[in-house]
Amino acid sequence: MLNREAIEKALRRKGWSKYRLCKEANMAQSTLSDILNGKAKNPNTKTLQKIADALGVSVSDFFDNVEDEDEELPDLENEDTAEMKKLLQIDMR
């Protein structure tokens, strides 16, 4: 999920105004405003790349960690499926 605060944090680290970022990224101020205000729910990847390039960061820096810490992986320890047996089968010939 896009973390808009990460964009603003990178902007502050650079010491730039939003206006300067728009000039450096060659983009409209309204586009940046829509992204930062959440109006643009799913910004174009090319636009995010322009912002990242201008700020000297990676686009991935603008996203929350994909792994959800609360998400549990299924317990397969006692799982006994044909596919698992096939995957784990050792050829003893």
C-alpha cells in the first residue's frame, strides 16, 4: 500500500518544497497534491518513478512492507496431501 507520508518524509530529507519537487520531477502540482492528499488512490507507476528519481530514492521506499506481520502462515506440519508427498518423494533407485 502506498505510504504517502514516506513521500513527504523523503521530501523533507531533501529539504525541498512540494513546488521544487514538481519542477524537478516535471509534473503538475495538482498531480502531487492529489497523491499526497489521497485523492489519487492508485497513482501511475511512471509518476511515482518520476518522484522517486527526483528525490533520489527507490519507488519501493514509498510502499509499506508487503508482508503483513499479523498474517499467519498455514501450519502444514501435519498436512498429508498427495502433492506434498510427490514433492517430497525421494527416488531411491
